[in-house]
Amino acid sequence: MKEMLKTTALFIDADNGRRSRTEADRLVLEYEQSGLRRKAFCQRHGIALHTLDYYRRQRRIGLRASSGC
């Protein structure tokens, strides 16, 4: 069984240091509901601003693809 490291309500796979798509989506939803600016949210959660931006882009692309647009 893989070891998981807990970080701000997200789990990162200890083998490759990456979040799952589900965890990245959860982080984006948490950001959207927080009312915080991107920089403040990232500082509070210990993630890089470009990481949040990447997750948001990937989520938008995924939602567009699943809706058939």
C-alpha cells in the first residue's frame, strides 16, 4: 500500500509527489468557495500560484470536454 502524506485536506502520493485529479479538483472547488484571492489562498494552503492556475485550467478543459462543447 502506498504511503500518503496529508497536506491541507489533500493527499499527495509519497511515491511521485503528485495530487490525483480528484484531489486537484477538490482544491479548485475549495478555492472557488473560499472568496480569497489566488495569492492568499495559495499561501494559506502552501501551494504555488502556478499550481493552482494549472489545476483551474485543467478543470475547465475537463468540464468542457465532458459537456461536449
